[in-house]
Amino acid sequence: MKTLLWSLLVVLGTACGSDNNETPDAAPPADTQPPTPDASCFENPTTHKEIINACTTAQKIERNVTPPLLNPDGTLPQLP
Amino acid sequence: MRRLAIPLIISLALTSVRPADAAPCADLTNPVFLQVGDTQVNLLRRLGRALANNTPNPITFVFVTNGSCDNINAIYTDLKINGNMQYIPSSAEDPAWDPTSATASPTKQCQVTNQSLDVANSALFISSCPHGQPPAGQQSSVGPVQAYVLAVPEASTQTAITFEEAYFMFGFGTAGMITPWDDQAQHFIRPQTKSTLLTWALNLSIPSNRFTNMPACTGSGTGTTTAPCFEGSGGVVTALKNTPTPEKAVGLLGIEVYDNERAALNILAYKAKGQYFAYYPDSTATARDKKNVRDGHYTVWSPTEWIQKVDVNDAPLNANADYAIRLITSKSVSPAANFDPIPLIVGVGLIPDCAMQVSRAFDGGNLARHTPPTSCTCEFEALTDVSSCQSCANGEPCTSGVCRAGFCEAF
């Protein structure tokens, strides 16, 4: 059951992720998928997502907040 | 004697308080006329001083400042400058002038009439402004990278912010309910022609005209913007220092401005969209190594672009302008300069392309791995931190790589 839930999350995450294809006026989707413990950093990054999450000795700060106006599906609403 | 002295004193006093009496800029040694963003003034001061003293090819930087998009428009349309411009003096003219202290050593003034620009600077991708790519007869060179930061007062306890929080904070204002930044009067921004605002806008996917506080920027370019929008970076710095509610205050700055204000301000580590953790531009809150910009962990940055005029064969029209741009963009020059420009570039918080390990094609765009033609990573790290590279400063052979500026660079 747990595996099924994670698979569902991964599928949903893949479906929602757009890696910077937003048009200027479109509300960008939020990426709220949490890292799994074995994928918290990438040793040999090649893609954008791997580069920004590459393994590093730099100071990193955890910040996991859910803004009150975030859509229930984790996407960002249009600007007012 | 007294009769002579009094008029002399009055004359000197008038000279110092009436810049309209400044000497013609054309009389300076090899003047190059520039219009740059205010974030680039620290670079012009240091590089301009070195160029003024560059015996093989002395050059005087004569400049005015404005927003990046206005600078692009100025050179594209050949806008003429009239009145006073600033310039950087040589050591022969003013031995005590200190390029590192704008307060103690203000720039000198000279006068121009119908002066065309030789060089215009944009502190972000030209494509982020509405004026298009350079027209025929002009050419842009990509220069050092500049990071942009969200600064908070020293008294703030905040250390990090996410892409989503910043989206709501600047796009919805107070209604975004992002604590503790839930008072839009404390969101200090810049007008839409400024690289600082535009770079953040493009990284946050907020159209620049949709920042909640943009209505306060209606006087942009006239010096009449009203808080919380500020025409210059100095206004943001002052607002952050003087805010009565430091926990709620946040302001947009170029990192080189912040680097000069570290005693009074802090910055927020930033967690980009899709990123697992928040990172500072530097490897730690107190470092100055720009490690996270160079390797892609800190994503809010733009390259500077430097536009000059060229002929039909793309040959520069002004050899001295080209000489200066080549030094800024870490290219070789002839005759060789009597100084190394990289320490000057690094010293003002900028990152030469030769030290970057990532690149992007447009502001806010995805990052890709980047290998510059020649590396200066070792030199960069030695200038900002401790370099682990092998030294070849005293003629020792490199066990691998290439000896450059005293270090064994990888390539």
C-alpha cells in the first residue's frame, strides 16, 4: 500500500513538474515533492534539477513551509 | 596678496560646488564614454583606476548610471548626453583617490555636449529588456556574472526563503500571508528597468509589472519613486537599515551592494523551485567565495552584458572601448595591460565566466553545466577563500593542468 502511494506521488509529481516552461503570465507549478533519503543529492549532475541539488559541502538550510494560499494540489495560484 | 587670494578662494569654491564648470571630458586621456547600471559602479571605480594608470594603454572611464534597460535603449538609439559625467582619475591627477571608497573619494566630474556612448552595460541578459538584440553596427559581449539577493536587516532572525514564499510575498503582498514578511510596505523593490528587479521577477515567474509594490515605481528614471520602491540600490539599503520592523523587512539588492553592507544587513538563503534545500550565494552566510553561484546551488544570477559599436565587419569602432570590454570579459588584450583584471572583478563580488561551472541561456532559465575556454577557478578561490590548487607562482611545474596567474588551473 505504501509503495502504491509513493508510486502515485511520483506519477503526480512527474505530471506536474514543468522545469521552467512557464509563460510569463502563467502561474508556475510548485514543486513540493520531498526528496527521498537516497536521492537527497546528485554526485554527477547533468540536468538543471540535478545541478541545483548536487552534493555539496556548502551550508544548506532546511525550509519546508506551505504558504497558506498554495492550491490544494500544490500548484501556485494565478497572481491577483 | 589678499586681493588676489579672495577671488582665488571664491573661484575654487565655485568650482567645487558648481559641477557645470567642470572641464571638458574630451580633454581627458583616451576617454571611453559608458552608461552602466549602478551595480557596476564599484567595478568601474577599480577597473577605471587601473586603466587610467595602465601605462601601455591608458584609458579614462567617463560614465553615467541608469537602469539596464535604459542603458540598452540609450546605445541602440544613440541618445546624446549633455551636461556632467563622472570619471575616474589617474594617480597622476589625484594620487590619494581611493577606488574602494566612494564616500572618501567621489568620482570626478567633467562636461560633455551631444556626447554619444561608446559602451552601454546591462546587468542582466539583454533579452530580459524590451528593446531586442543589438541592431546592426552594435555588438554585445557577455561579462562577469552577478548574483542578486534578498537582504534583511541585521536585526532580523530570518535565514531562508523558498521560491513559493517569495512568489506570494512579492506577487500578492500583504494578502499573500507569508510570515514574517506579511507587510508589503516592508517589501523594498526597484523599478522595472533595473536588473535587480527584472532578475528576481524572471526567477520568480512574476511579470515585472505585477509586483504588488510596482505602483510606487511610477516615477522611475525621474528620481521621484516613492517607498517602498527605490530608484537606486542605496534607497533599499537605507530602508532596510532604518525600518522599525526588521523582522518583516526584505529588500532586493545586487550582491556587490550587499557585500559592502554586511555589517548592517544579512541575506536570506534561497530555495529555488525544485530544490531540496536553501543556499546562500556563498558557501556559508559569512563566506565570500560565491561557490553556490558558480556551481549552480544559488540560482538567482545574471551575466552582465557590454554593448559597443562595430563596423560592417564587426570590428570595434573604438579600440579603447574594445580594450576595456575585453578586460572586463577576461579576454586577452594588446598591448598587454600592466595589471590583472580578475582580482578587480572578483573584488567587487562579480564572477568572471572563467570561474563559472554553470550557465543559462536567459534570465530565470534552466542551468546547464559549463566549461569556460580557460579556467580561473583556482585564482578565483585564492582571491576569495583558500585555494586547494597547486601553486606555480615561483616557476614550479604543474603536475597537471596549466600554470596561470600563479596557480595550476585544470585547463
